[in-house]
Amino acid sequence: GAGVSQTPSNKVTEKGKYVELRCDPISGHTALYWYRQSLGQGPEFLIYFQGTGAADDSGLPNDRFFAVRPEGSVSTLKIQRTERGDSAVYLCASSTTGGQGETQYFGPGTRLLVL
Amino acid sequence: AQSVTQPDIHITVSEGASLELRCNYSYGATPYLFWYVQSPGQGLQLLLKYFSGDTLVQGIKGFEAEFKRSQSSFNLRKPSVHWSDAAEYFCAVGAHNTDKLIFGTGTRLQVFP
């Protein structure tokens, strides 16, 4: 079946602009995760959804970052007033029901470049 | 706080040689441990995971890892490396009381023919 998909694959924007990054999880997966991977680093957790609600948003760096999952499937990560430091690969993952030890399946990521 | 350390940033091996990638974790209880591989342009793919039972875990593509509580380690091994194994490898721990993963900084594996 289809894996996790993310759009766009690449996004170039200017400092101060607003961007939206989309994630389509594996069908039927109730848990969805966003991570950010900077150059030369491992992925860093941003936010985790269980269904429509954010179960853990402790990784969001500041209030410029916001994510939604209104119908419990597709999720959108929104970044306001982008800064050059936001440049990174944004990864989305999903798992069947969530829970420790459950496999998270990752998408290919969206590479964001803020000029 | 939980953390993961991958001491080797870059490893180079010859094709057919054995491989061991190191991973050390900091965690207050029995950890959930994972190894993921990331090839250029690809998403992270799970190689194997440990959360209980046998401390030697078998994964895909001929990889295995051994959980050693006394050393707080979860090293990844492969007896004979193939050129297609060249990639970035990440060790991760499942965080306490949450479902997020905490990743190490990764080890880049280069394979020479």
C-alpha cells in the first residue's frame, strides 16, 4: 500500500513569508508525528497527533510554528514569519495507534529553504 | 532527560567487511530502542527495534543489534557489508511517557569496492 507522502518535496521561500507543509499518513494510522532535521543532525521531534488532537507539542520551537489535523488524517504544519534558521527537512511519520515501541513510518520529507 | 549518542560521525569500510555502528543511550527505565537507515532522497526506514525479551535483535537487510543494559548500548552490526548499505544510520530511543523518538546525530557509512 501507499506510504506516508509529503508535499511539496521542496519549498523555497523568502524570510518573513508564511508556508504550509502537508503530510498524508498511511491510511488508517491514527498517530501522526512531525520532526525537523537540520543539516548534519538527527531528526528532532516537533509535535505528535493522536487522531485530531495534539497529544504532545513540546517540540515546537516557538509560536510561529503550528500544526493541525482537522479530520484525523492529513496534517498541515504551518510556519509564520519564516526565518533563515527554519531551513531544514521537515519529516512526517505515522503509526498504527501510537504508543511506545510502535514503528513510526516516515515520509520522504519536505526540504524547506528560507532565503 | 533521555538522549542518544552516536560517537562515530563517519565510517568507511570495504565491501564484504564486517560493520559495527555504536549507539549509547541515556534513559531511566527499560528503553525502547530503534535503528533507522536514511538513503539519499529516501525517507527513514526502520531496520530493527528492541523493547523487551531477547537482547539480540534481528532486522532487515541482514542487520542485527545487541542491547547491553550494563553499557547502555545498542550497537548495530552486519557481518558483511554491501555497497548498497552506504547511507546514514540513526539510533533512536522512545521517550518516557510519550511516543516521540529521540534520535542520535547519525553515522554516515561509506562503502568502498
